[in-house]
Amino acid sequence: MDHVRVERHDRVAVITLVDRERRNAMTAAMVQEIVESFDALEADPDVGAVVVTGEPPAFCSGADVAALGSLSAQRDDHDRRQVGSIYEGFLRVLRSTLPTVAAVNGPAVGAGFNLALACDVRLAGVSARFDTRFLRIGIHPGGGHTWMLERAVGPQAAAAMVVFGERVDGLRAAEIGLVWACHPDDELIERAVALAARAAAVPKELAAATLATLREAPWQPDFDAAITAEIGRQTWSMGMGWFRP
């Protein structure tokens, strides 16, 4: 592949976005390669978790500006679907049945910020920069940005970043809960792989079912419904032969 590199570390796959000229911006070609990579990794029984990162010095600079510019004057439903297709790169990560860790090693901007938010856990390097940038370039946030960010950091921090243009570095991101931890840049990938390896050691089906429960949790109508959902999957897991009392 030209814009996605996949490396294996035992049961952990590291996906690296590779387009230094565009600072790893999401072009149509890159989006297609991200989708194909996740399809292949999910089908591989020897892969249990994924780390997503970017070729230094950026994580992902967002959606390709040329593509956004060509869509800026379009209005109908077909054109809206085209805008949505730009976001498929991170939406595919969001839908993954594999546990995902974002290793944010530089600027994560716009749709690149969404890519980080789409991962189950985020780790930042000291050089990480989180920048929504949507309003600064004159467009409304898209791709579920406000929903994912508000869930991650709460309404005040989300407003500060989206509406008031606050940009957050790796250390500050850890302070506000946007990332799980901030590490020195030269340790980031190693730390991310080590974290992902813990999830990869869990039976693949069990990890996928637990991720599904976590993702459904905000939509449960009440606590009783949440308990019912958990009991169903817990009972299933006990019959799979993994339980070791």
C-alpha cells in the first residue's frame, strides 16, 4: 500500500499513515487503504489489537484540503454522501471489532483529531497537538466530532476547543482526560504496543463483545437495561471455555 504501512508486533498490528507531503492528510486513496487494512486485520485470527499512528512529524492533518475545497459549494444529498466518504477512514476505525489505541505523535487536526477520538484509548507523545480547526477554516464540525469530543472531555472542554479554538498539547490532553497518558516521543509507540498487547491477549471474541457493550452503553434507556445486556453476554462468555475460576 502507498499510504498505510502495517507492521506486526506479535498479536498487535501497528497501522501507520504515510503521506509526509500532506502531513498524513486523509485522501481518498488513504481512506481506502485504511478500510482495507482493518478488514484484513479483523479477519486475521492472529491479530488481537491495533495501534494507529502517523509517519512523523504528524499524526494526521485532517481531511485532504483539496477534496474539501471541491465539495465546499455542493448542497444536495449526493454531495453530502461525498463529504461523508471523506470520513470513512476514521469511521471504519470507530466500527472496528478490534481494540484500538491511537498513538498521537504530532498534530491531530480536524478529521485527524476524529481519527484519534475514534480509537478506544488514546496515548499522546509530548509533541502531540490536538486542534479541531473546523471553525477556523469556516466549516461546521463533522463526522461525529462534537459527540465524540464531548463524551471524551465534557461540555466545557469541548466548547473551549471547538468554539473558542483552544489547541491542546500532549501534557494538557492527559490533564483533561482527552488521552490516557502522555509519554516521551521516543517511547510512545513502545508504550502503545505494550498497552494494546494486554487487550490482544484476551480472546478475540470476548474483547469484541465487551467493546460492543461499552459502545452501546450510552444508548441504554436505563440501568436495568444495561444490566440485562451485560448478563446476556456474560452468560455467553461463561459457556465459551475461557472462564478460569
